[in-house]
Amino acid sequence: MKRARLGDITELKAGIGFPLKFQGNKTGTYPFAKVGDISRAGRSGSKYLGAADHYVNEDALPALKGTLVPPGSTLFAKIGEAIRHEHRVISARPMLIDNNAMAACPRSEVDAEYLYRFLQTQRFYALASSTTVPSIRKSVLAEVLVPLPAIEEQRRIAAILDKADELRAKRRQAIAHLDALTQSIFHVAESLANKSARTKLSNVCSQIQTGPFGSLLHKEDYIDGGIPLVNPMHIRDGKVAADTSFSVTESKFSELKNYRLLPGDIVLGRRGELGRCAEVLESDGPLLCGTGSLIVRPSRQSVSPTYLSAILSSKSTRRRLEEVAQGATMLNLNTKIVGNLDIALPPLELQQAFATRVAAVERLKETHRKHLAELDALFASLQSRAFKGEL
């Protein structure tokens, strides 16, 4: 397949400075897109960027000494750590971009949608200069080779990738709707909790314990591929996200048996972002509580682990934990603070009904996640084949 230099088939247009006196207009003739606007659109899965936080009018253009980026240009970050995120969007209308961004404006021999799809496959961070602040030089980008079939074939390839990406977007949207449903269930639980009897957390737990520290666990005890530890960094979105590169041997695990996490335990971060917690599931496998976490072991006859995890991670509980936590540089929790936490305790059957609903939603989300992973793999395969001339 014929290849062409990116600099030959596009105009690589760097952004311009944006003095403060021109900033702050929420309406105007032209959006003035900053890297934050590009990144936000990219994170949301949006293909196009047609709005920004700042706007300018026609009369500001001479003073700004900038030329407009035309519709159909692919926008991306060119300076700073934002390059690492590799976000790309297409300008949906004429606009200006700031000097931390760049636009690849297609010439007649390349289709705008095809160009966008190709640039999505390129890792610009690898092209960035290795200085304190990474940046991409226009001259380096200009040398990137772009597969260039006939324009009709470019459009066909772009349409195939669009259709595959649309399926991924629908699956992500379904997961987002289920996330919102879970939050609604949590809000109902909080409302229910506010009308219930209250008790200290220690009254409904058989154990509240800090993870091993000091002489019990040293840096040299960590191995790759063993039994994972769970520190706050391994708790994400209310779930354990174990990392086997941060683990211990079977013998060390046996030695620290009092710090094992069991199914139904709540592992709670004790420093940093307070209220970060997860219910330990059977499917999580053997786990060890890390130094930065606490084990909260609920008495099942009094409290549902799913309900307790939801309450501990709620906004109201997070606020209370921040009020009582210790430490000037970084807030910390201890077993006494956590045990004295006042929680609402509705009847167990209501807690279990809440847990059943959450579990049903989580099963649906897991199904959608598996389908999304399959679609992601399909999309990556299509991308690879598309730019090798194999579609």
C-alpha cells in the first residue's frame, strides 16, 4: 500500500497563546479549545469537539494573531503529560486551539475520518522529547508515514471502524446507565439508613484490624506472582483490583494469617482518600490486607457486607471520617476511630434486599464488561488490519 508523510497530506497547525484578557467568554463566534477541552471530549468517548469552555469573536482574531483550525481537523495535545493520554478528537466547526495543542488539517488526498482513525493508532508519547516537560515537535510528526489507499477505500475503512466503534460506545453507555442505577440504589439505602436505629461500627463487627506494619512486613518480602496485598491503590470503584506484582509468598502469607482477607470482609483504606473500601468476594481469591488498609469483618447476623460497604463509602461517611481522621500531611484512620464510627442499622432483611438488588445490577455490568472487552479486541484487530490493507 502506498504511504505518505503526514506533513505532505496535512497541514500541521500549532496552537496559539491565549492571553487572560480574552478568556472567560462563554459564548462567541469561535470556540477556543484548550487541551482540557480535547482531553474531556476524548475521555467521554466523543469523536467530535464543537464546544469549549472559552469563546472569542471575529474582532479578536487580529490581536490573537491566530488562524482558524478548519472543521475535520484532528486535534491532540503536543506539550505536557496530556500527551500520554493519547486523546484525539475531530474539530466539528472552525475554532482556535491553544499553544499546548496541535491540529492535523487534512489536504484533499486524505479523508478526515480516515486520518482521525489512523492517528488514533499512533502513540505520540513515544515521539515526545525526553525533557522535563515532554513535547512533540512538528518536524517529528511530519515524518510519520500514513498508509494512503484511494480516497474511496479510505472512506470505506473509516466507515467500518466507525460501525465497530459505535457498538463499543453503546456498550459503554449501557455500563454507565447501570452505574447510575447502582448509585440510585445507594441513595435509597442512605435514605433508609437515615430513618433507622444507629450504632457504633464496632458493635456489628467481629474484628476491626490494621494491616501488618513495622517488622511484620518488609519491602524485601514483596514478590511478583504471589498472593496479592490490598492497599488503597488496589481498591477501585468499590472493588478489589489486586495486582500480583505487589504480593507475598505462600509462606509469608501463612506467617501473616491473622491479616488474611476473607469473603465478606470490608477492606478499608486507612490513609489518603478516606472511605475508599470494597467488599471482598469469593472470586477475589486469597488476599492479604496491606499496611495501608484495615480489615472490617462484619458480624453477618447483624449487618450485610454489601450494605456496610455502601455506607462506609457514602459521601456522608467520608465527611465524618475526614473530620475525625488524624495527621497533618496525610489523613489517617486507626481501629479506634473506625470502631467508634456511628452508622445507621436498618433491619437485616432490608439490608439483604438492598444487597440482592446491587448484586443483580453487578451481574449485568459484568456481562456488559465482558462484551465490551470482546468488542475492544475486535476493534483493535480491525484497526491493525485496516492500515495494513487487509480489510
